[in-house]
Amino acid sequence: MNRFPKAYMNPYLAGIFLGVVLFASFLVFGHGLGASGGVAVLTGAATDLVAPGHVENNGYLVNLVRTRDNPLDTWLVLEIAGVLLGGFVSGLLAGRARPGTCRGPRIGVRARWGFALLGGAIAGFGVRLSRGCTSSQALSGGAVLSAGSWAFMFAVFAGAYMTAWFVRRLWN
């Protein structure tokens, strides 16, 4: 592991690379990028292992699980695995892969983990409620000029700026 981590990639160059990957995804797979569908399929498969009767009586879960024999046959599950593996390898190569909790000076580690879990649960609920995550809405929907995706992203940025005012003291 490097003692001094490498600088982050130029965000404009990273955006160009992301656009190329998105284009390749549409070209090769016929789908854009998005992660929430893969997480939903894995969650449905895990629920099916633990409580198969629950899945059989739940129209939402049965559609996630019963469409394929193996959840790994879903391209979104493979996309998630690639993102996790690629992020880890990138962190290793840049000297940034080490355990730790990023937090501000006015928040403890336990509170940071608590807020992260709470935020993740709320975001996960919202993602399934809206039937898509920000990557599928912003990247894939925005790329095909979906008006709903553009409205969603303007709302996300507006909400983030309004929320940042309330939590800014935890990070400064």
C-alpha cells in the first residue's frame, strides 16, 4: 500500500469515461446503468432462501425471484459485482484502500455509522418506491432525454442543497 495516496482523477475525465461506459452498456446489453434492480434481485433471492413461503405469497418479490433460475443470471447483479471489485482494485492501486470511517469533527464514529445506516434505509425505500436509483434515473434516463429523469435530478440537487444547510455543522 502506498504511503501517500495518488490524487483523484480529474472529474471531467471521469465523466467522459462514465459516458463511454454508459454508451457501451446501451450498445452491448441494450440497457443503461443502474444498481437498485440488482440489489432487489439479490434481496429477493436471499428472502427466498430464508422464507420461501413469503416470496410465493408476495407479488413484488415473486416477480424478482421467479423470473430466472439463478439471481447471478441478472446482468445488474454482475454490474454491482463489477463496481465493487473495480472500486476496490482502484482503491488499492491509488493507495486509498484502508479501513476507516470518514466523519466530521463534531460527530462520533458510532453516530456516523448510525446516520449512514438510517440514510441508506431511507434511500433504499425511496429507490424501490420510485422504481429506480439515481444512477438509472440520472445516467440512463437522462441519456435518453427522459423528462421525468431530468425533473428527478433537479429535485435531487435541490433537496441536497437544502439538506446540506442542516447538517453542515457536523462536517465543519
